[in-house]
Amino acid sequence: MPLLNQTFVKIYQKQIVPASWNRDKILKAFDLSKKPYWYVEVYDYQSFDRDTWERAIPPGILRAIQSGHITLLVNNSAEAFTDTIMPLYVLLLVQLEIKEQNLIYCTGARDIMATVDYAAELNNKQSIPVILTSEFESTIQRTERIRPTMVDIGPTDQFNRKFINLNRRWRPHRPAFVAMLTVRGLLEQGYVSLAEHADDGYAFYWDLYWDRIIQRHPDWGSLLNDHKTVIVNTTPLTADSWDPRINPEWADQASHWMYQNSYFSIVSETNFYREENTRFLTEKTFKTVIHRHPFILITRPHTLALFREKGYRTFSPMINEAYDLEQDDCKRMNMVLEETERLCSLGPTELREFVNGTRAVCDYNYNVLMLKTGFSQPLN
């Protein structure tokens, strides 16, 4: 294999570091095993700095990319950032004069094509080829094959808690939901994590997020302020792990037992609010699949439809999934809370019916995940 194909770099905060992606997986996903390419993994819009890219792509390689002899593969599969597209067009296509057909962009953002088409029109260019990948789905499958997870449902009227809601990095919708669980008296019915800590240079604590939450959910303002002392004193919540730096969705030793002792998950996905204008499924959702756990998603509208698009089934009518159709962020969050409260109020007989009614879907989804062979698709 040519030395060229050994080049995997990542641009993170204007620094060039070794790429974190599995090399063989990338080659297979893009059918580039026998084709010359230059691979650059990017984190966010700040990755598109000209000085950094001129270090990441030597002049001779850039000329080969410009002429079409080499394909430039730009990978953002681990994220769903759509604000990377405009700086990509300005830097790579306009300033560095790379032709659209000589570049492939890889993303986890299902709805990114509207942004791509807009950037192309604004810069008088064509839309670049885009590949949608489900990196986290693939990784969870691989992890499960290495370390099989056996879930024993056990007596369905003796689970310790009703639900799981794991949160590591704070995003406004996550503490907002935990705050309302507290207000509604539901916090003690779930395994809930939300720890105040510093991570990757970011600080997470209530005083930093309080005004953001109120701004996002003005209808809750008075209620949250009335209960602020109680809410703030709930954290740290570390049901999943004593160490808040551990991602609860990857730390099986810390979280496996919770799936064995609860009825459903409330998955706080990465994106929720309107400006996060794309659907994105991460390991948070696919961990429920390998644990055969029914779930509610706190995320963008129509994400359940994306889940079904991937071949899975969801849990209606055992779970009211009308929330997935609601465009208004505040209303959608309230609908999730109401469904959580309804499920938590079920008695022993109803809970047995819930478990029995969702088991076939859970088993079906597990088999779909474990038998799946393709985790990427072109979006254009």
C-alpha cells in the first residue's frame, strides 16, 4: 500500500494530532483501500484555519488533490456539526481551490445536506459528496461482539428504579430535564447522573447554566426559581460511576447493573434545540439496544424516524412517542416529562405488561444491530 495511504491526521483547536479513527474501518467505509487519498479528521468549525491546513497538507499533496489524482477525505463522523460546512467551502474550495468532486465529507449529521446546498450556492460551487456514517452504532456492535452482554430481566415487579437517565457533559437540555425531574418528584425513581466537574477545559455547574435553562424554557422560570435551592443541592448525581470523567455510556462495568434493575431509559442525546439543526444518534441510544432496554429520546424532532430508517423498531403504543413529532422545543420536553411521569406511575401489573409488551421489539432491535454490516450511506 502506498505510503500516502498511511496519512491520518486530526485538526483539533488548530493543532495537528494523530487521528483517533480506526484505519481499516475508514478504508472499508469509503472503498479507498486501493485509491490514493489524504485523510484529515476535523472536530469543529475552528478546524478550518488556513495555516493549520497548509501544515496538514504539504504543497505537493495539495496540488495532487487539486488535480484529482488524490481524494481529500474530511471526516467529522464523531460529531454532527453543521457549522463546519461554510468554513470548509471558503477555505478548501475557494481559497485552496480544491474541486468539489475531489473531496469527500463524512459526517454523523443526518440533515446536513440543506447546509451543504446553501454553502454551495453562496460560494458559486457544487455540493460536495457527503457520506453519512453511523460511527457509534458500529462501535457499539463491535464492543458487544468482543464482550457479550447478557441481560437477565428477572422479576418485573422488583426492579429498584423505574428508569435510567445518564448525563456526563452538560448541555442545557440535560440539566433542564434533571431540574424538572426534581421539581416533579421523579428524581428518586431513576438512576440519574449529572456531576459538577471540569472536563476537557470546560466547567459544568448550575450557576453557569441556570440563566441558559431559564432562557430556553421561560414557561418553567418561576417554578425552577422557586425550587432552585433544592435543584442545585441534588448534584453531584453519579449513579453510573463515582468518577464523573468516565463516559457512562461506555463504562459498562459502571452502568450494566442499572439496565438489569430498571424498566426504561430516557436518553439525553447530543442535540435538542432548534439551532442544532440535525438529527444525530450516538452511543447513548445504541447502548439501550444492546441492553434490550426500551427508551424515550430527548433530542431533535423525528429522530425516532431516523432510528426506524436504520432498520429498527420503536415502542409505540407501550410508549407514547408523539413527542418525536413536536417541533417546539419546550413542548417536546414537557411531553417527554409527562410520558416519564406516566410510566413511573404504572403499578406492578402494568409494569409487567410493559416489559412483556416491549420485549419483542428489544430483541428485534438487538438482532438488527448485531447482524448489520453497513454503517454508511451517501447523502447525495
